[in-house]
Amino acid sequence: MCGVNNLKFIPQSIPDIILIKPNLNNDSRGYFVETFRQDLFEDAIGYKVNFIQDNESKSTRGVLRGLHYQLPPYTQAKLVRVIEGSVLDVAVDIRKSSPTFGQHVAVELTSKNKDQLFVPRGFAHGFVLLSDKAIFAYKVDNYYAPKYDRGIAFDDKDLAIDWKIPASHLKLSDRDKSNPLFFGIKDLFE
């Protein structure tokens, strides 16, 4: 773990995934939090990342988005956070040559804890809303490319992800309901 100024960077069980914990400064006026600093971020992950697009979504309890990824040359690294509410954020290692291939990290991100998760290229990503509503924001280092966009079944038993919400209460897009099983996918990363 390294921490300078107002950010702490904590490698997860898959060390390429980094939990970023900010220092929340509260006073009678409200709060201030530093959410991103390029120099500290790159020192923590060990390489340069150029975020080029910010995205934001608003959803309600039980909405599950994912597990999504893009094929090369449009793979994406993501820096995700919750502005309002609470989500369970999940990243699955889809790099065939990785010792953690098929494993995942799941972290609760909330507007209260202000934590962020860095999900590098080579991972499928998804999240489910645990609160009545949430606003989810993330930076990406490559543009969205619909022809290269792919998904993995959220309920794949081989991945064994506990989404913390009963499957009968989940709300998914038609696309996410029909994503293929993980070990049936041929176009995963080397």
C-alpha cells in the first residue's frame, strides 16, 4: 500500500486491480475530497494511463450492468466510483495467460466511503446497485467501440460471483440476459 497526500492505493487479491481510498476532509461547510491525481495514480499502478472519456449512469436497486469488455484494439482500463448510493463492483480477469485467469474481485463502492476501483485492460467489468438508486461514474482510456463490445454471463457458475442480491430481484438489459458463459468465449485476451 502506498499513500501520498490524500489518496491510498491498495492492491486487491488480483494485484493489478487497485482500490483507491481518498482522505475525506469534512468541516461545517461540507467536505472536500481529492478523487484523482495523474502522477500519484501512475506511480501506484506502475505505468501511464491516458483517460480520454468520462461516463456516468443512474440506475435503481437491483440493476446489474455487465459483465462487459471490449476486444483489442479497443480494450479499456476503467477508474470507477459512486457519486450517489451504493454498488457492488466486480472485475473478472479474462487474460488467458494470467495466473488469476477466471478469478474476480468484488468491492462495495459507496458515496459515503468515496472509494474507487481501478480495473485495468484485460478484465470484464460489471456492477449491481445495492441502494435504492445510484449514480455511477467512470473514466476510460479508450473510446466505446460497439463492434468490439462483448459480455460474459453474470450468473456463470464457474465464476461464482455473489452479487449480494437474489437473482429474482435483478434487472438486466436483454443483452446482459443473453451473454455467453465464460469458458465458452473464444476471443479472450492472451
